[in-house]
Amino acid sequence: MVKHELTGPLLPFSQISPRTGIRVERRLPSLGEILVQVGQQVEAMQKVGRSSARHEIRVLNIAKFLRLNDRADLSRLILKKCGDWVEAGEVLAARRGVIPLWHKPCRSPIAGRLVAIGYGWAAIEEEAESVDLLAFISGHVTATANRRSVMIETIGAHIVGAFGVGGEGIGPLQMGVTDRADTLSPDNIVPNARNTILVGGASLSLEAIERAAEMGVKGIIVGSLSASLHDLIPTPLFPIVAIEGYGNIPMSAKVFTLLRHFEGRQASISGQMEGGWDNRYPAIIIPLSEEAKSESQIQSDKVYLEHAQISDQVRAVRQPWQGRAGEIVSILAEPCPVPSGLALPGARIAFADQEQPISQDISISGKDLCAAIESTRLTKGSLPFVPWLNLERIG
Amino acid sequence: MGSASTSLAARAGDLFSLNTRSDLGIGLSTRMALSQIRLEQISRWLPFEITPSDLQNVLLSKSRYPTSVPQTRQDLLLECALAREIIRQAVAQAQPGWLPGGSHWLAHAPQWDLIVGVGRTLAQAPHPAYSVLMLLDAFEPVGVSQVALDHAGIASCLGALAEIHPLAAAEVVEHDAFLNLGTVVAPRGTTRRGEMALRVRVCYRDGRLVEEEVTYGSIRVIQLPPGERAALELRPGRRFDVGGGEPGLGVIAEAEGGILGIIIDARGRPLGLPADAAVRQRLLEEWMGSLGIGQEDERREVHTADG
């Protein structure tokens, strides 16, 4: 007899992996200098590139300043030529009159290079500051491109969060709470939290963020972040990564256990995210460099291009199961109604982080068509149904 | 109304106006929508209490996972509430554009022959009554209007087809492109709650007659199955105008059937919501109940499904 099992659709994939190949591209904001070579081992805090920050061009209306007509020819009035360096406050152009003090000279408001002179105006490119690009993760350089980017690879734990705020942070992981449902409070942030990446539980308070800033914490990982709090801290001093999303959702047991396992290890976290189609989300990377050395080949991140199947690990992304991770135990052949009234295709999930009585009663009500046509592997009874649209695959 | 943008296309005589807001949507653009719409504006459409923070959390979760669907009734009503406000924003922006070619009446008390809801939130709600309520609350149409949904998601394709083969597009629209929900009758005006707003006489093709007296502040549904037509005799109260041009003037109209039938929206125009939260929530639940999607209806359905 041929065993036939239903499969689900392709699900969005979110990385929660204790050990995987990780590839990170580091990009300079503009063309610059790459300071490392292919094959070189780098540390997270090591500089791998340097470039000038984006230059600001200031256009000066010299004609207006010197009380000339709008399209006045400045060639006989301007004291500098294109390409010359000018200091802030240095005289740029002056009108020569019969009475020398009658006309004020036009001075440069900024230090920079004179890049263009037109009729009545001149443009100065501001002095640029140098920007150093850090490796962000410990690993080895596998590629560099066009004085612009560096590819670094390593083996390690990789967790993608639902959303984040702030920039990047590097430091050893430290558990701030003992339970994944706890809220990180100021009391949990002790003096030895300085320079660490602190792991909270479900959420955190504004006071905890302020306390963490005082203590010099390098980053915080929590289950979720309240949207109202998010608005209060648009650009915190350190990154905050929320694993499950908005609200007050306990961190999934899988992630909490993983982070606790790696307590003390150096982690790199990024709270940056791009909206829209860019699909870039905050990440936590814990390089396991000693393992990388022992492996000749590093496998890149696994990309799931298979349809969802029974026993796949998934995470629910909407209420009432938002943030809970578990395993697909059965796939329904027909759309099933949910409390909102929608009837949708989906699967029954055994969530790992909550008690779920698995019914031993295999009798199925004749009215429950969905249950009657299920392709099951287990007796699932009261296992929750989640539509495919509200699931993402994890691994 | 889509995940990233909301478009409002309107035609009245020679006037055609198209307004697209790429910053308003239920999904990808929810964050931008929330930066323009106050949370109280959204929560006033909810028949339950919710903190601003929880409201934001649910809606921003939708923005993080734009393809996700509301699994609970609460999430569904939250999305519907946001949808109302998004459309209201789009209408407020489009209304000045309706003035030049159209009439003053159109801009200030829109009398639409046909309103079509497009996009998943509108067209694929679990019950068509959710869609009708969203459209009525957002557009506040006056007079007699037909309401339909683009349940097959075909409207934009037909728009493209119309460019090269207008007749083919028109034929599809004429036959089965849209899901006809029914005919809405909405008088303009206000009075004290409980007073008579409109007397309706429905003359079915088979000779049957149904007479209803609808009080101000309520919604009533009269059966008229899809494909059927009926003559409507509308006699508004002295403070109400049902499209006749002045209050109290009777109107004869024709209603086309739909899956909901004839919906008498006697909540008045402009549509006002009580300031008291408890009263407002009870009223919202009552309106939903009139259309068969109240909390009690939902409970009964769940009970029936459970056997």
C-alpha cells in the first residue's frame, strides 16, 4: 500500500538554528578601502573597511550675499578656484568698491572643497569624516568586492528576530531573567551586565532600557516589545531584538533554551531592519569559531524550498498562538473554520512550549468535516489548528 | 484596499477621479497608516475595550506579517476598524476632486449607484456583512446604492483589459465579475434615537409586499435574493432625505437583490457614534447583530459547528 501524505504550501522561513553556516556581507556606505584579504580570519570588533561618510554639498548664493544680480559672473570676484580647499569662515568672494568697507565679503560657512562655480553661486563639498566598518562576526573572509563590501563566513547559532530597533552590538551573552515569560526589569540589570548582550524574557520596561543604557549594556534580546515602548525609543543607544513580535509575548522555549545554552559566549546582534520588500530582519549570531576551524567546508544557511510537511518545525505569527513554536502533526485536506469566521487551509500544531492534552479519543464527530478528512499521524484531538498564512517555518 | 496601498476610483457622469495612497494599507503600509490615523479613531469602531498599546501591537503584527490573516474575532474587528479609517482618509482626500466635474451634492453627501470593494480585507471577509459595514461606515453613502465585492480579485485585471478590449471587460462586469451583496438604502439626516427615519415598502415581482418602518439609529435587512429585483417605495421622516433632494420627499427606486438583500441603513448622515464607550460598543454590536455577525450569532455558529 502506498503511503500518501498531504503536504502544505511553501512557508516563509525564519532561522532559529543552534548551528549553521552563516554568511554576512558587510558593506561600506560608499567606495572606500577594504582592510582585509580573502582567507583572513577576523574578529567581530576588527575593522575590515574604511570609507568617507557621505559628503554634503552646500550651494552658496554668492550673488545674493554680495547684492549682485542673480546670474552675475563671479570670475572676477571669487578668490578661489575649483578644487581649492576652503576653511570655515575663510573669504570666498568679495566685491571691490570705491569704499573698501562698504561691501562685506562672502565667507564660507563650512570647511570643504570648492567643487563648482556658476553664475551667482558656488558649491562646496563638506569635509567628510572617515567611517570604519567592523567585521560584526568572528569568522573568515571569503570575498571582497569593488572596494565596497566584504563577505565573512562562520559557523554558529543564528536566530532571526521579528523586529528590532537600534544598530549593532557585540558582547558576551548574559541571562537577565530565569524564565522566558519574565519581564526584564531594572533589578535584573546588575553591574556586571556592562558590555554584555542581555537576554530578557517576554518583554522589558522603559526603566529597564534606561538602566541598561546607564550600565553600558551592548544589546538586549527579548521575546517581544510593546509598540508604545517602541515609539518612545526610536533610536536607543544599543540594539534591542524582539524575537516574537509586538506585545508581551514570552520568548519561545526553543530560543530561550538556545540562548541560555550559549550564555557567556560572544554574540553579535543587529536591531536594524528594512521595511517593504527588502525583507531584512534583525539577527542574533553566536559564532562557534572553534568548530569552524575543525570543518573543511562550511554549509551555507539552509534554504527551505520544500512544501511544508508533517514533523516540520513551525512558528505561529498571529494571535492566539503568536510566538509559539511547534511541530506540524497533521495537515488538513480542506479549509477549516477559525474563530474569526474565515475558513482556511492549514495544519494542526503540537506547540512545544505549552501543555496540550492529546486526546486518546479517536472518534470524530460527523459534523466536523475538517477533522474527518485529516491526514493524521498522531491522534491530535484538541491540538490547535493554525492556517498556513499564519505560520512560518523555523530551523 | 491592499496591503501596501489604497486606491479610490470614482466615476460620476463625465467625472472620473482616481486617488492612490501608497502610504495607506492593511499590511505593509500599516505602520505608515498608524502614523496618520489616531488610535482613538480606530478604536471607536470596536465593540470591545482595548488599550492603545494592545491595539498597536495587533496592527503592527499585521504589518510585520502582511500576508497573515486574523484568526480571532478580535483581530478581525481590529483590521476592519483600521480599514474603515483608511478608506475614510482616502475619501477625505478624494472628495475635493469630486467637485469640479460633479455636483456639490456628490462631494458632500455622495450618492453612488454602485460601490465595489476590492482587496482581501474588503472582498474576502468571513461574512459579507463585515464588508458592507466597512463600506457604509467609510463612505457614508446617501440614497439608494448597490454594493458589490471583487471576491475573485479580478477588478485590476479588468481595468487592464478595458484598455485594449473595453467591450470584453464590460461584458465580464455585467455578468459575474463581482459578488452582488445587495442594495443599500441610506437616508440623510439626524433625529432622536428611536424616532422613525424611513418607511419602506418593497414590492416583489411575484406580487408580495413587505412594509417596514425603520427607526433612526438602526439597520434593517429585508430579503431579496441574488438575481431578483423589487420596486422600493421610500417615505422618509420629515428630517430625512433619501435622495429626493429635500427632507421628507418620497422616492420610488428599484432594488437589485444580493446575498444580503436590501439593507436599510437608518443610522443617519453624517454617521455619528456615541461618545460614551459602553453605549457605543453596545450599538456597534447591535448593528453587527442586525446583519447577522453579532457576537451572539458567532457563538451560535460555533455551537452548531461543535454539534
